[in-house]
Amino acid sequence: MTLVVVPVRYPLSEHSLATLRRAIEVADEHDAELTVLHVNLYQNDKRVTRTELKSAAERECGRIDRARYVVRSGFMVEDTILDEIAAEGADYVVIGRKQASRWRRMLRRLVDDPDIESFLRRELDCQVITASL
């Protein structure tokens, strides 16, 4: 089965909602399962549960068929997201423009001319879709 992974913030920001809505469209277009992912940062006191994440997503977008809600903990959001994408064997990853910018800054420390979409495609063997507002 085809899998779409979408990382989101909680509470769902305007950007996260736009990204989630785009991911739902991609999942529908490809008859795919959807993993909605949130990362709890170890250094943060805020902890989100799967139930809270699911409730917020469904409150904003309605019931989402074939959706799975995942909350992971990590020190670096981007690293934790990459680990989840790789572990799940995602076919598509939908990220927001703001998230793409953060990843570009992170990659700039490692390589000269970071193209986040190319990097993720090369490293994860999946298609990356950047959602916009």
C-alpha cells in the first residue's frame, strides 16, 4: 500500500493545517494511507498525545480515512522526521514551506547548495511535495 507521511505542529498552526490538507489530497489521489506525525521535543515540557493530535486534525479536516497518528520524541525535529519517514518506507512526504526552509538551513551546515527536495528524494527514495498556504 502507498504511504504518505505529513509532519505537523501541535497545536495545528495555519501552515500545519495547509500542509495536512495537501497531504490528505495526495493520499486521496494515490489511494494511500496517511501518517500524521508530530514530534515532541525532549527539551520542551509540552507533550502531545496521539489522541490530542487525532482530535485536532479531525476537528479541522473531518474524519480522515486510512489515517494513522504518530507522536515521536526527539531532540531535533528534522532528524526525528527523517527517521520516521525512513522507518515507515514512505512513498510521499508532504512538508510545508516553512519546514522546507528550516531543513535548508540545517543542510546548509552540511553541504554547499542544499536542495531539500533533491536531498530527501536521494536519501529516502520518496517523492517530496512542498505544500503552500
